[in-house]
Amino acid sequence: MKDKWTRYEYRQKRTRGKLAQRPDGRPRLSVHRSLKYIYAQVIDDSQGKTLAFASSLSKQLKNEKLGKNLAAAKRVGELIAQQALAAGVKQVAFDRGGRVYHGRVKALAEGARAAGLQF
């Protein structure tokens, strides 16, 4: 059996390849999960610009002291959805960056969906 890092690299290449082949031209919601924080950004690949950005370090969430749990990931999802909708983006392609759709990544996606973003 392959080690954990090799499987992660394989998943990352596969998901990024599928996102690059999408014909619809939707911006992508890219998620990065570190050990301590979670980051999300909506990227328009055709222009090469970031349309919206949110993380558990954002000023809006700083006073809530959420830390690195599922509640923080859900709030980041809600915040990125609010910023994306303000920028005029309603539909996105979800880019989990090779991470398994579980835990904080899943909580972020559910928070964004609950706030009105469509995947």
C-alpha cells in the first residue's frame, strides 16, 4: 500500500486536473487547511484574480475566538459565501486541494452552501 503522502499527491493531481478541464468557466472555491487555521478563496482562473478571501484569521471572525474546530470552518464558509455573493458570484466549483471531503473541509462547504453559494 502506498503511504499517506503519495495518496495525497495523487488525489491533488486528479482533482486539479478535473477542475482544469471543466468547460463551464465557473470560479473555483479553493480550500486550504493547515493544522491551526482554515483558508478559503474564490478564484477566477480565466482572469487569474482572487474574487473573495476568508480565513479563520479574518477580522470579522477574530472577535469570535473560534480556533481550529468545525464551528470555525463553518463560519469561514458562511463568510466566503457572503463575500462571493457580494462580488457577484453565485456558482463555484469546489476545489478541496486533494484533501478528503471530511471534517473541517466538509463543514466549510456546508457553511458556504447554507449561506447561498451553489456548487
